[in-house]
Amino acid sequence: MGHSPMTDGAPDSRWDGSFTPDPRSVARLTRFTPGTSLTIVKRAPSGVETARYPAVVVESSAPEPWIEVEAVWTRDRVEVGGLEFEPGDTLREFFSAEHPFNAFAVFAPGGEHRGWYGNVTYPAFFDTVDGEDVLVWHDLYLDVVLLPDGATHLLDDDELAGSGLFAANHGFAVAIVEARWGLIATIPTLMRRSDVV
């Protein structure tokens, strides 16, 4: 599907030698309090919208400037890198307007922690259209799965390699790879250990 008119005009973060957050999004992040309803929009690397779903801001132990939201997996069962997503699973999703990645903690309906799924992205950006708060995350190819047994799976290197980005903008491609290592290091800081066992 193409861009939704709702998000076409949303302020965008960018990469211009480093990942540069959208200042308005950084400022607005502090306005989201527990109980705030959001619409989450995912864009593919091309900018095309690929997903849209509701979420609610929740109390969080994550350090600033992270925001934590809760969403429910409503799609069919998927297994990626050993991590299962089942209908009815709860996703605790962590977004930042200042970091080039996000992370989702996946929980089964009974509360069992299935693992973490992380995405390298542009820093998240925010907009309000017709009274609706919209959080947009723009994917940048590389993903990672962290499982409760300690296994780490690096995903989608073939997509980045096949994108032509290393030839077109080598510095940007290298920054995406480096961001994934930052993502792996950050995930353990986002949620108390007692919340994921």
C-alpha cells in the first residue's frame, strides 16, 4: 500500500552523516503519559506503509528517552529466528525519537516471555492528525532476535546487501550495521529482568 495521507506530512528524521532526530518529535515524546492511545505506523525502507495498529502507552522502567507501549498481535502465527508470534500475544514495544532502532518484548497470553524482536530504524517520529496521535517507525532492513535461552539471531543482512545501499551511500549502510550492535546492547536496559522471566 502507499503512504497514508495521515502520515505523508509527518516530520521525518533523517541520516546526514549521523542519525538526526526530528526535534519536534523529541519534544512531544514527553507528552505521552500512561493510558494515551496511539496509532503505530510502520514504513518499509522504501517509505511505503506496511502496517498500522493501535497501542496504548504504559508505565515503564525504561530509561529516558524511551516510551513503552502495549499492543496485541492480531495477525497469523509467525516464527522468525526462533521467536514465535501467535494471535493474542502481547507486545511491549519500545520507541525512541533519539535512537536508530526499536525493540519489542513478546509475551504469550499466559505471560510467558517469548523473546525480543528488534528493528534498526530511523529515529521514531510523531504527529497528531485530527486529534489522533500517530507514532511512525521507518524500517532500515536489519533486525535481531534475542531469545530467553541467550541465543541471538541476526536477520535480514541479505536485504541490506541487496538494496544497493553499500554502493549508493556506503556511510549510511555502515551506520545501519553499527546501529544493530547498539540495539543489541540496549535491549537489556529497557525492561527489568523480573518483568521478562
